[in-house]
Amino acid sequence: MRTIVAVFAGLALVVVVAASDLSGSWVVDFAFDDASLRGGGIDCTFKQNAEQVTGDCGAGAVTGEVKGQNITWRLRAGNPRVTTTFTGTVDEAGRSMKGRFITAGKGGTFTASKQ
């Protein structure tokens, strides 16, 4: 019985590690809940060190954290600087994510795919 439990625990660890390998180039598409506001897409580069995520999206700096398949990251960009917070989930393969964002009191949805 202990062997079976150890095997399942080991497999679960492999899935969590694979899901959280976010380092690399990503394309992020977003749409505001308010259809009168224009959405769009941005290219981002993420670097992951354990649960910490850093990087950039164009001229904006990214900081955040990933815990299992849950991710929160903040993008500081613009002039004056505005923080946009993205909260979502990463797929098990660590190749896509989806969720919600909020910036300056406006929110919407986002999807992202690793390149």
C-alpha cells in the first residue's frame, strides 16, 4: 500500500512541476467586459524561480506568483504607470492560461499561450 501511495504522490508532483514551468515567451489576448473598450494582445516573456514569476510585456515589468495551477501576475506599464492584475489558472502542460484581469477599475478576461 505504501508503494502505491508513493507512486501516486510522485506522479502528482510531476504534474504540478510541469504545470508551473512558465519561463519563456507568451502571447496574451484580452477583452474588457465593457464592449466599448478595446481589447487586444501583448507579447510577454516570463521567468520563473520556484513560485515567483518576473518578466516583461513590452515596456512593462511583470511580477507575480504561481502556486500549483493558480497564477497571479501584475503588469506595470504606461505613462503614468498603471498596474494591471491578472489572476487565472495554468493548464496541466504549462502551455496556456486563462482568467480575469483588472486595471484602473475596469476588468475583463484573458487567455495566454506559450510560444
